Amino acid sequence: MQHRTHIFLLVLSYRIASALHWKMSLPEEGNACDSMDELLRKLSRVERVEISIGRESKVWYLNLMPDTRKTIAKIGLPGLFSENVKSRSCNR
């Protein structure tokens, strides 16, 4: 069963990388591999922070550069790293 899981994850990661490569090559001329690798390098710096205060929970993304945000918007994912606020109900 482990081999099937491993193969599934490899195929899934290849499909994601292929889709990202295709999306990166659409908007502008140039080498999509270089820009894809650069985007992935910049995204590796992004940190997700969740803070809970009372009944409210907020999610922020740190170390997200403005040019990275623009690139993400160009490939059609403008709200990927938007601030998220969740309210929890108090069940007693």
C-alpha cells in the first residue's frame, strides 16, 4: 500500500508542477521554468500564522512579497493568501 501512496503523491506533484508551469508561461514571454522555480522559492518563505483571541481566530501570511502577490494574481489565484477571520460559537 505504501508504494501506491508514494506513486500517487509523485503523480500529483508532477501534475501540480505541470499546471503551474503552463500557467506561468501564459501571461508573458520568457522561460516559464525559471519563473516557476523563482515563484516556488519565494513561496517557500511564506509562513502561515493563526492567532486566537476569545471567540475569533485570524490567519495571516507572513513574508509574502508584493511581487509574489502580483504573480499569484496573474496566474488566477488572487485570494490565495488573503487574511481569514473565523468566529467560533461558544457551546456550553
